[in-house]
Amino acid sequence: MLKFISTFYLIEKHYLSLSTTNTMKNHKSRRDFIKKSIAVGIAIPILGSSLLACESKETKKLKILILGGTSFLGPHQIKYALDRGHSVSIFTRGKTKSTVHPEVFSQVEHLIGDRNDNLTALEKGEWDLVIDNSGRDVKWTTDTAELLKDRAKLYMYTSSTGVYYPYLGDNITEKTETLTKEPEALESEDEKLEYWYGVMKTNSENAVVKAFGIDRTIIARPTYMFGPGDKTNRFIHWPVRLAKGGEVMVPGKVDDLVQYADVRDVAEFMIRLAENNTTGKFNIAGPTNQQTMQEFVNEAKSAFDVDSKTVLIDDYDFLEKNGVYYLVPWIPPIGKNYGSSRTANSKAIAAGLTFRDLKTSVKEMHDWWYSDAMTQEQRDKFEKNPKGVLKKEEEIIKKWKALKG
Ligand SMILES: NC(=O)c1ccc[n+]([C@@H]2O[C@H](COP(=O)([O-])OP(=O)(O)OC[C@H]3O[C@@H](n4cnc5c(N)ncnc54)[C@H](OP(=O)(O)O)[C@@H]3O)[C@@H](O)[C@H]2O)c1
């Protein structure tokens, strides 16, 4: 029996460990605000959560405030937004330096503070759009949504498919119930953290809706993201491993499904949602159609011109005994993780979500990993980790073959 494994929390653990009101003078009534919004072309949508994804004929240049902006998702949002003529302010503590698109940071306004106890830099200013990437405390999001509700037109909260934990369904849509409360009796610390994360994201989403109203709120719920700038080291196994060729271990049963999203597809979709004033809640998970783990590896390996052969290891107990509890995008689809790769993406696709070719994503992530953006020390930490699957793979395949005769 496989022990419980935490998915989103494990995946974002690194992110979490890395980071350890005034209203405006000329306070506008909501009616004035809506009038002004209409006048400048960012109409408060009459259809509310519209699925109409038509591109604006002429994209209005937006003033965007990103709460965050310097870690993983943010730099890609900034690059895309600037390329499309928007202007960007970012609010951070000024500690984190991006490993991607360093050139964009001289083109944005830097507002420095701390979501824990210093929002002074956000007490002035007006924006068309707030993107809340760094929200990982309900109070943080409640405070910024309240502070900005009369000075920003739209508030976009970067949530997660973690709101659906435990993943029990076959088709998890935006209407599927989300977690609002942690159960009292939980078995493991990992499980507690998984519930905490889902509850925190759901209640943060609700805090935004409460302050901005449903018609001015966009909720983005990405699944596991990967791509240049990823600091979690969870997906990099595949670009690094597949580039080497030879016998490649593929964990899981032949019909185990996977889902993932290139961070750039997520970033660009989020900006386009705001450009089109498309409000509502959106699951962001690729690929377009269902894909098995084996299909994923076969497509990903075509990024490299090397000979390789896959070895499917479809015994969950054997994998666990050998320290392979998950290997993102593979998460054993059992128990509370049954539906973790069964998130419906049709609403987001109808609203304009597109997916890069996996082969391109994998190749570009590989190139980023071996570029000057990363140090040899950072690469070694992952690639030479004696407990890592990369190091243990050969031995695991050997054992598996011996077992199977
Ligand atoms: N990674 C995934 O697979 C995944 C999947 C689903 C959802 N998500 C969600 O996606 C979001 C993206 O996060 P990201 O890190 O990539 O965003 P980001 O916008 O690239 O960066 C976030 C920035 O927030 C700043 N920050 C941290 N603590 C702060 C504080 N107390 N006050 C002010 N600023 C603070 C940090 O800069 P300083 O250190 O300089 O302050 C950090 O660089 C998260 O909400 C995450 O939950 C991620």
C-alpha cells in the first residue's frame, strides 16, 4: 500500500521555504469607478463570468500591478505584458532576483514592502489590473484586495488546482466543490499541509470576490507548472534525463494520466484574460487532450536527437520501495490523488488558453538549465543528489529486470 504523498505542497515546498488603508485621496464611489471603467474601454462585464474569448479588436494598454513578479511565473508575465505594450509595477520585498528575463526589470516600477506588515508602497496609485502571485496567506490577499478595490479595476488571483484536494473525481471542473476547511483528524504532516494549501487558496479566492465582486475577479488555477525559472526542481528530471538517452525509467501504469502547464502558457493566458476582460475561474492544465505518462515521455524525448528506450515500471509498491513516490508530472493516481491529473481544461481553452509544443518546452527548459542563469552548484545539487531518482535510476531498472526475469 503506498503511503500518502503530498503533491502540491511537496511541489511548492521550495517556493514556500524560499520566502520564509488607506484609500486614495480622491475616493471614488463604485458607481463613478464603473463609469470610468466603461469610458476607458475596460467594461465591467455584463455577462459576468464570460466564456466569450474573442480578442479585443484593439488591445487597450493596461496598467498592471503584480504582487510578486520576480520568481517563476512573474517574470514571464512581465515579459509578455511589456511586449504587448502594457506597463507594469511590481510589489516585492526586493530580495529575489529572477533567473529569467533579467532585462525586463529595468522597465518596471519597483514598489518595495512586505505583505506581512508593510503595504505603504501600495497606498497610492491606480491600476487596470492587479495580479496576486505571491498570495499564500488569506490575510495577505484580504488586505491587498481591500486596499486596492477602489483603485484597481480587476483583481486576478493566482490560485491552484490544489483547491480541489482531495482529488476524487474523473472530471474536475471549475464548478467542483473546493476546500474551505481543514478536516480535524489527519494522518500525516504532509496531508495536513496539502489541506492547508487548498484551504488557503480557496479562502484567498473568496477574499478577492468579497472585495472586488465576482464581476471584477479573475481566478487562475494552474496545475503543476514547469519551464525556465522553475526553482522547485521537480520537472527538470525529464529534460536532464531525456537528453542523455539510453534506458529511461517511466514510472506508473500504462494508463496513468498526467497534466502539466508550461509557465509561459499560463502567464500569457492570464494577461490575455485581462486584456479581454474575461472574468471568472479557470483551471489551467495541459495538454489539450488526455495524455498518459508513457505518451508524455515519448513526446518529450523527441526534443533530443539521442537514442533512448523506455522501461515502464508499473508496480507502485516496487516504485515506492525504491524511493519513487512521484516524479512530476507522474503522481500515482490512487486515493486522494486519484483525480490530480483529471482537471477539466475546456473552459480555459474556450477562453483562449493555448499550449506550446511539449518538445519545444522540454528543449527550452534544458537550455535554460545549462545556461549561465543557473550555477554549476545548483545543477550539481540536483543532478548529483544520491537520493535523487536521476542517480538511482540505473540501479532501479536493474532490480526491476531481475524481478521480472
Ligand atoms: N509552481 C507551481 O507549479 C504552481 C502551481 C499552481 C499554483 N502556483 C501558484 O503560483 C503562484 C506563483 O508564484 P511565483 O513565486 O512564481 O510568483 P512570482 O510573481 O514570480 O514571485 C513571487 C515573489 O513574491 C515576493 N514575495 C514573497 N514573499 C513576500 C512578502 N512577504 N511580501 C512581498 N513580496 C513577497 C518574492 O520576492 P521577494 O523575495 O523579493 O519579496 C517572490 O519573488 C503562487 O501563488 C503559487 O501558489 C504555483
